[in-house]
Amino acid sequence: MKTGIVRGLFYLFLLALFTMPVSGQEAQKEKFDASSFILDHVSDSHEWHILTTPAGKSVAIYLPVILYSKEKGLDVFSSRKLAHGHVYKGYRLEEEGDLKGKIVNVDGTGEITEGKRPLDF
């Protein structure tokens, strides 16, 4: 009987602790939209970021890339090959602009081959 009361008081304390406002926290001026925040972070993502070490090194799980193009056929490889702006098998992961986060075909000079984007599964 006593343990049930103590347990109930403990849960009530935890509930009160996590619902109290933190001092020094500024009020949000605009409403937080969780769906756009989440979709912005996971859509067209080619890696799962796990953590950043105290030394600043990023730890991530690189996802597989499955591409199909009429010229090259089917290509399957790790997204690690495209990380940090690298070109692999004539593909590059765009890091800025309208095609940010998309995989594009590039020619020998590193320029995007217009109109020939591969299908990214």
C-alpha cells in the first residue's frame, strides 16, 4: 500500500518537473510546426546522423543508394561514396541550389548533365 502511494507521488513529481517552464527560456514568437521540421530533416536524406562527438566528428549511418538511368542501368552503392561533394560513377549529391539533396549526373569536368537525372529509389 505504501509503495503504491510513494510510486504515485514519484510519478506526480516527474510530471510536474517536466511540465514546468524553464527559467531564462524565451517565449516562441511563432508556432512550432513539427511536421515541416521533421520532413525537412528526413526527406531525401542519404544518411542517418547519430551523434556528433566532442571533437566535432559526425557519426552517421550511410544508407544505400539505388539509382537507375537509361545510359548506365542500375547502380547500387553506399551514400558514403557521395558524401562531402565526392563524385562516384558520374553521380554527385547536390549540396546547394534548387537540386539540394538530389543526386545528379555529372560529366568529366564536374558539371551537371542537364535533363538526365537518374531515378533515385
